[in-house]
Amino acid sequence: MSSSQSMENGPRNAAHQQSQSNGAQSRVPTDEEVALMEKTKVTTSLLEYIDRFKLPYMNDVSCYEKLLKIGQGTFGEVFKARCKKTGRMVALKKILMENEKEGFPITALREVKMLQQLKHQHITELIEICSSKSGNPQKERATFYLVFTFCEHDLAGLLSNKKVQLTMTHCKTLMKHLLSGLHQIHHSSILHRDMKAANVLITRDGVLKLADFGLARPIFKQRNHLYTNRVVTLWYRPPELLLGEREYGPAIDIWGAGCIMAELWTRAPILQGDTEQKQLQLISQLCGSIVPEVWPEVDKLPLFRQMELPQNLNRIVTTRLGSIIKDSNAVNLIDRLLTLNPAKRGSAEEALDHTFFFTTPEPKEDVRDLMAGIHQSLFEYTQGRGAHAGRGRGGGQPHNGPVRAPNPPRQNNLANTGYHDMVF
């Protein structure tokens, strides 16, 4: 082979050699994939994912017209966009490419992998991956986008609008959707690790979908697998993570589900600490003192003796929430989901069997009737409310929680709106 031929086939040969060196079955990229690699400097890791999970071939992002920025975080940005060819609305999640030597972030690859495993009506749907053209591929990388089916609202945005009034049927339907999606995630041996109201999306047809799998990880069957405990936005972070636990499981997502369920009535996050220490204090004030008598071996967690944990506090979940939620079954389910001991917190499947879902009024297939009265998209980011409204997660601690609590609506004329703004 001549030197010119060798140079011309460089990307294809490099991909072929990398595949062999990784012990994978030999595969020569197509001409289109070679062009993609030359344009974006992407390595074969992405091509292998495209193959393995049968992702649609990458279009250029210019196929979509950006309409509105609806989210931002350490991962990048999210835009509402329209397909120029079909008119279909989508969500474009821009992938942050800083400090990426391999051409495509491993965090994004993980998210793609998780989403391809999770095909479910209550989990957000990945349509394709798009890229933008790089003016000079030798000096700069292309920008990548994950393209999702568009959902008109997130739960944080809906709850921030006092005109949106939820009935008991709405609450039951939304929680049934949420727990069904969460059950599918855990049944697929995956941890979500960022359960919060802003990651709960709702379509115009009133169907709830869980979103944002950027922090998701597989559940490992072998014991002693250590994860990072620096996950889950602070207001929704369970006590075991705050105390330094690294060998955790689905119970961390169940705690988040409990926080979200309570929020359907309080209309604001119920535990708004600004540090890990403050968050533990708020949890103790609501759920009782964190002691071995109620949580065996909690004193063995790494940070147990470093944190100042309030003593002699009784659990008051049912009394505090009972004054707001006029349904004893709803209060009882939240009380179970917010159990201090993760081993006793239960599963999403068990929660779906709770009496709450089988008493009158029963949940419906969707909350389409609620959506009918809402004529604009409501997102945490665009509404200027919540943990990360209108800004990124900030600094070098992307999941250390918000700097300040969100501002509640003004207190005038709230008596009949269902808005309580109860912060515990």
C-alpha cells in the first residue's frame, strides 16, 4: 500500500486496530462513519455504542431549529427545538465537551447506554445523537447533542405555578407513573442517582417520564462495590449518602421519590438545606434522630461521628404532613418512602402495591385533563424556581445543592390554590 493510500485510510485503519486491541470483534467503519470521525475526532467507542444499541446514524444538528433554552447544568444545556423536515418538537441536550481527550464524554456514553436499556412509557426516549460541524477539525471538536422526545413540562415548573391545581387523582396518577418508571429502572439493574422534581417530565398528553440519566450507574451484584456518595441534588439526597455511605442501592432513589411525592402537596422541596450538615439536621427534625436504635449500624458509616446529629428528636412525618395532606394513605406512603434506614425503605414495586393507589379516587391512565388548562411550557429553569432555576449547578460541586432556597409565590390569595410552601 502506498503512503498516500495509508494516509487516506488512516481513520478506518485506526478504528480497525483499536477494535482489535480492545478484544472486540473486528469491524471496519463505513464511509459515513469515517467521515464522522474525521469531522469530529470521535473515537470508535461511540461507533461501538451505535452498533451495539442500534442508534440512528448521526444527523447534523442543523436539521433542528433551536427555539428556547429550557435547562442548564454541569452537563451542558437543554433546548426546545423543532425538526425542520417534520416539524416534530424535540429536546436537544448539549453535551459539554471540555477536557475530553477521547472526543466524546464517557458520561454521555453511559447515559446513552442506560437509555437504550430502558424502553418504557414512563422513561424519557432517546431519538438520536446529533453533532455540529467543526470549522477546523484539527483544532476544535464538534459539539454533540442527545435528541429526546419533547415533554412540555417538568414537575418543578408545574408546581411553581400556583394556577396549576392538582387533585388527589392527579397526585395518585403522577406517583403511579413515577414509581412505575422507577421500578423499571431498578428492575433493569440501574440506579438513577438524581431523583428530583426537575427530572420528572410530563408530556402534553399527561404522561410522566423520568429523565436525566447522566449520573445513572449499573447495580452491581457483587458486594463491596463502592460508588461515589457525591450524587443526588442536596435537597433530595438520602441520609446514608450524607453520612458517607458508598455501598448503596435502589433505596437512594426511593428517598427521592418520597421527597417528590410530598412536594406534590407542599409545592416546594420539603428539605432545603444549604450544606450537608444542615440537610442532616432538617432530615432529623422531620424523620427523628439518626441513631442505631432505629437504624442499626448507622454509627459505622464514615461520617457519622464527624457530623453534628441532633439527639432525642421524635419522628413527626405523619403529623407535619398530615396537616397538609388530607389523606392518611398518602401520608403513610410518604412516611414509608422517607424511612431513615435504607434497608427498611422498601422498593418501588412495594410502593405500587400500597393502599394509596387502590382507594377512591383511583389513579387514571394520565393527567391529560390537567394539561388541557396549561397553555405554555413550564420548566424549573424558565420559571426561575427550584434548586437550579435559571442557572447552572455551579462551581466544582455540581451536586452539592443550591445556594439559596427558591422564592415562594407571594402569600396573598393562596388559600384556595393548593399551594402551601411548607419547608420542613
